[in-house]
Amino acid sequence: MPASSSRFCRSLQVFAVLQWLFLFLGLSQVCLVLLILVLLSRAWILGVLYLVWLYGDRNTPQTGGRRSAWVRNWAIWRHFRDYFPISLVKTAELDPSHNYLFGFHPHGVLVIGAFSNFCTEATGFSRLFPGLRPHLLMLPFWFHLPVFRDCIMLSGLVSSAKASIAYLLSRPGGGQVAVLAVGGPLEALEAKPGALSLRIRNQKGFVKLALEHGASLVPVFSFGENDVFQQVPNPPGSWLRMAQEALQPLLRLSLPLFHGRLGPLPFRSPICTVVGAPIPVRRSPRPGRAQVDALHALYVERLTQLFEEHKARYGVPADQHLILT
């Protein structure tokens, strides 16, 4: 490939990543300001009509969202994929007549691997898993932001509220995949290059939901997810970590202070997301604590096994193991 063509491709990749960063770090504020300006202008009736429509559409993020195959297939997502690059690995067949709950690990700073693999077709999810429709779960807070919530739903993002997960896992006919970053926003505070710490020991709500609806659990490990950003040092007990943890319940999101190779631009570090084999779950509408604990223990065992079986292939030293907190 000529040098000029290579430089052009790399420029497209940088642009794709920058627009994605703007989508999640700046678009919500822009949408809110534009709506306020419309309401204060002569076109205020358009803003009022939108707000009326928004009230009637308020439950959509909890009932499967409003995904668009056209948006998921945009060429810009392929440039986004190639920047790192990002890949998706299938280790077992998934029956499209069943519903699934994917547990995504680790959370990373901005769940880049989860977005690329499950909110776009850049890595070929529909080709690898025909008949399945992935829905990446996102904090409910984001779906209260006008216009922004309509944009993010187009790629398959839906609310992570319990009712939203229950809706997907209970759909008749199967084919629905709810993708949950199990560690949540607090795990993002541990997302640093080489980190293998997962917040999972007390995360059992997703297991209970799988039991209530008979949805198969699938462990997913994204190698390299923590390597694309560096964070300002925030060890447990430091004033910064205490402030971040104190603000998290109030803001409903964590505030990692991160940087990449140039400001917020992430490092060009490969991300490979490995989808494990499904764990069949028998439906139990009112599971007891013992059932939840047993299934959770099995899930952790399968997740650990998935990591150990594939770590050497993705550059993790043999003497390094998952740290479960």
C-alpha cells in the first residue's frame, strides 16, 4: 500500500475514534443546548412537540430500544475497529432459539470493545452469531437526555434497568442477547494497562435475572480492554479514589481521569473480545439464595477458565491471573 494511502487510512481511523469520543463525551451536552435554543426560538412549537413525543416514547429504552441496521453497518465503524484493531472471537455455537445474557469483562474506561463488537457490525457479530440480536446495556441515566438517547439507541444501546433486562430475556422465540458490563462503573476506576482486577464477587443480580427467565449465561472476556487508556494514579485509599467512589452513587457513573496517546485519543492497542460457551440455565421464577450462589460460582469458574485458556494467545504472561474482588 502506498505511503500516502496508508496515511489517509490512519487519518480516517483517528477521525472515527474522535467522533466516537464526541458521541459519548460531548453529544449529550450539545443536544441539550440545541433543544433549549429551539424552545427559546420562534420554532418553540417543534421543541414542545418533541417533548410530547418523548414522554410517549419514554419506555422504549426498556423495551428493546430502536436499533438501526443501517447505522450499525456504517463504514466509519470499520475505521474505528481498525484503529486499535478490535476483533471478535467465537468459541462455541449459540442456538438462536434461546435468549442470552452476556457478561462482559473487564469494563474498561469506556467499554470500547463492547461497543465495537455488539453495537456495530464492524467485527461481524451477525455473521458469527446468525439469528441473534445484541443489545449493549447502558446506565439508565443516559436515556433521560433528550435527542442523545435517540441517537445511542440506533446502534443497539438500551437501558440497564432491571425491567429492560427482563424484557429482553423473556422475549418469546429467543434470539435476544443482553450484554452487561458486570463490573459496572466502579470497575472502570481499576482500568489501567495490564490490570486484571474484576469486581464480580458480590455482583449476583445478573445471575438472578438469568435464573428468573431461564436465559443462558455467556462469559465474555475482552483482552486488551484495559490497555487503551492510562489513568491518573488513584490507588484505593487515596483522596482521588475516595472522591470518585463518593461521587459515583450521586452521579450514577464513575469519573475516571484518563488519557491516551494524545489527550483523550486512546492508544493503538489491540482488543480481542472472546465469547465463551453458554451456561444453560433452567428457569426458576423465584430462585433461592443457594441457587443464585451456585450459578454465580459456576459462572466465575467458566469465566476464569475462558481467560486462562486464551491468555497466552493475547500476550498475558502465564504467571498472571484474574483478581476477583
